[in-house]
Amino acid sequence: MDEHNYLLQQKQQAEQWEAICKNCGACCGLAEHDPCENLRPSKTERGKYFCSDYTNRFGPHKTIHGKSFICVPIRDILNEFWPGDRKCAYKKNKDNTGFKK
């Protein structure tokens, strides 16, 4: 596979992975009532949320109440439990994401 096709395939896989998310906010602390300070409600879709600093989402952040935490890729916590994780589309589709227990 040449570099162009490889990069295209990587881009397509990333888009497919991102498309799984249903923007429930559970992995961002919404169910704990102390979400990430960057979590925002959608203005167009009720019950949907987005990260206002998505490009820089990984790494140290704070919740709206000031608690420090480290934001990690969802694949790093896919096999863990957190409040509201039953809403997470990645967890519901775990067998199709390639990240199994």
C-alpha cells in the first residue's frame, strides 16, 4: 500500500471511529453532575453534547467544580465502568470497535 492510500485509510478509520459516538457526555462526567469544563450542550440537538476544545481534549483538565482530571482516549477506558457508561455508544458497540475485553 502506498503512502497516499495508507493515509486515506487511516483518515477513513478515524472518521468511522468518531461516528460511533452519540455525544451523550457520559465519558465527560455529565452523569456525575460535575462534567469537564469544556463540555457544552448542543444548540441544535437536545441531549447532545460536544467538547469546546476537542483538538486539545487529551491531557489535564478541570471539571466545572474545579476537580482536576486527565482526559484520555475512550479506548483507554472502554473496559472500565463510570457513571452513565451504559449510555456510551462505544461501550454498546464494543464488539464492533475492535476493543474487546
